[in-house]
Amino acid sequence: MKKILTISAVLSVLAMPAMAASDNNKGNSGDRDRQEQSHSKQDTQKSKKQEPQKQEPQKSQKQDSHSQKNDKAQSSKRQYSYDGKRRDSYRANAWKAPRGHDAKRHWHNGDKLPKNYRDRAYVVDYRAYNLNRPPYGYEWVRVSNSVFLVRQSNGVISNIVFNLFY
């Protein structure tokens, strides 16, 4: 019991100077507030004199924000939507249509993709591009910048992912 009392007495003696210092700070807080107010008045007077200089950086910030918007617009052009998620498109080599076929034809679900389009050169590895595994008897085929899920036996398109490539 004596040990506990001596420890508490020592701690109270050690805590006294810290408490006295905090009391002194409370008394001087009014002086500090006055000093801060006078400094803030001086700062506002200086800033009024320097206003023309501040406007120039704002113009450059506007230009920067404009370029950021352009960057965002470009990045949004290079995205595709698949399974309800927006993802970045993949950079790929130029695509060429098979001989005798029009490269600019628009395809739709249910259309029959000619056999030349289903050649091994056009088949896409679904794992490399975060596509779902095709069901048995289907394969992913690249046509222009898009990818089609096509039945291997007859070439009927069952799903299209637009702008997977750029």
C-alpha cells in the first residue's frame, strides 16, 4: 500500500509542471488570437496587391483542367462494356477482313458469320481479354475492333462485345 501511495505522490509532483504550463497557455490564448488576427490582416492586404499575379496561374489551371477533360474523353473512347462493367480496351494489331468480304459491314446478334471469319487467325483467346469462357461449341472471334461469340458449327452470332480493341 505504501508503494502505491508513493508512486501516486511522485506522479502528481511530476504532473504539476505540465498542468501549470497548460494553465499559462490558456491565459495567453487571447494574446495569440490577437497576433493571428493582425497577421491575417497583413496577409489579406498583401494578397490584394498581388491579385493580378494570382489570376495567371488560374488560367493555366483552366487549361490543365481542359486537357484533363480531353484525356478523360480519349480514355472513355477506349473503353468497352461487358457483363455490366466498363473496362479499358486493348491495343491490338490492325485487323483485316478475309478476302472477298467487306470490313465495314455491321453485324448483329443472330447474323451468320461466314466461315472465312471463323478461321484460326481470327479466333480470340478469351482468358487473355477477361471474357467469359465460351459454352461448348462456341468460340470468340475478332471482327474489326469487336469480338463475337459465335457457334462453331453454323457461325450464328450469339453475343457481341463492341470496342474490345483499338
